[in-house]
Amino acid sequence: MVMHKRIRLTPHDRQKIWQLWQTGEYKVSRLAEVFRVSRPTIYKTLARARKQEFVPRRSVNDRFRSLKYGLKRLAKVERELEKKRKREARRYNKSYPGELVHFDSKRLPLIKGEDQTLPREYLFVAIDDFSRELYAGIFPDKTQYSSEIFLRQIADECPYTIECTYSDNGKEFKGTNEHAFVKTCSELGIGQKFTRINRPQTNGKAERVIRTIMEMWHQQETFQNRKNRQISLLRFINFYNTVKPHKGIDNMTPYEKLLEHFYGEKQ
């Protein structure tokens, strides 16, 4: 017989209680003291013993077997799964290089030993959705003019045509037709797409590459000055594009992904 591991009275104990009670020499208080249980437990045991019930009853909650409970439980599980699906960003890859390039920016911390009153520098990044090829640069501010210069540098260096940019709704990327970045996009024939308002996490690829840059480069290096930091960033970009494999593109490097696309082979 299977019994709960914390049961206080075994069938043998229950029979013993009944036998002692029948002798008339043991009262309820004395039985409770001997068997180390409460008086209500003794009363309950005696009541069942009168019916010759010495085996502990099984605790069965019938609601777990009802259809109504099952439907409620299923609905709850479905709601939890739906919330989880909404939290997780949809994974996707574009079909060819330049179809969509993610842009983002981040304020960099001061270099160790720098005066706290010095203005901060800003990191601008762009990552091709198809190949994960990274472009990055450090600029003195986070304005539309810095983002314009960054875009022109990418357009000059990039071996493929950029069709569309994808960024958050920051002032460095979004504005009127006279906005420097917007105007340059129009001049170069580049479209623009933006994340939903107050949802920068939907620009996940750019957010993730910034995190990778900070963890694998900025937090691991000791910079002598700001110029040294810029040179060090160029070395990291080369490592990221030609050495570091990426799970999102079948553990290839961005360089290998581009070679496969343009020439049908890996190096």
C-alpha cells in the first residue's frame, strides 16, 4: 500500500489507538500525547475505527478530472504561450546583401583617467541583415550630421547597394525632408524603415551587435586615448567580419557569407 511519506498514523497505529480506547484506560488526551498527534486527529481516528476503517483515505480532488477544469487550464496555458511568443522577436534573414541594413547608436563611456567634464563620444553601428557584415564608427556627438557622415562612409565602402535602412525613431535618424540623414538617404536612393514607437528592441540585430561590441571589445581593452580607441575599433570590426562565426548565418563569418552569395563558395 502506498502512503504519504509524512503520514502521522499508520494503519497499525490506528488499530492500536482503537484497542487502547476500548480498554477504557486511555482518554483522548492521553492517546494524543502517546501518539504525538492532536486531539481532533484522535477523535477522527476513533470515528473511522467504529466503521472498521483503519487504512488512511486517499486524497482525491475530483476537479482535476473535470472537463471544465481542463478547459480552463488549457486556456491559461495558451495565454502564457501567446505572451511568450510576443516577447520573443521573430527571427528572419533577408534574401540578399543590402536589402535591409540596421542602424543604431550608443553613448560610449569615458576612457579611464579622462576628466568627467569631457563630452562623451558616440558609437554608430550598421549591420547588414543578410550577411551580418558590420560597419561602425566613433563620432563626437549623436546628431543628424554625424549619422549622415556615417551613412556616406558606408555607402563609399560597401561593395553592394544599400536598398533600405532600419533604425529606431531617434532624432539622428528620423526627421523632415531637410534632415541630414533623411536627405542623404533620398539622395542615394535608400529607403527608410523605423521601429514602432517606444519599441527599440524590435531593432534586435543592431541592439545585439552593440552589446557584442561592448562585451568583446570595449570592456576587454585598455585605451590610451580616444584616437587609440578608434584604431582599436577598426581592428575589432575586421575580426568581427572575417574571423568570428555567427550562428544566425550557419556559423559562417560575414565575409564567407558574402563570398557564398556572390561567388557560390566559401573561402
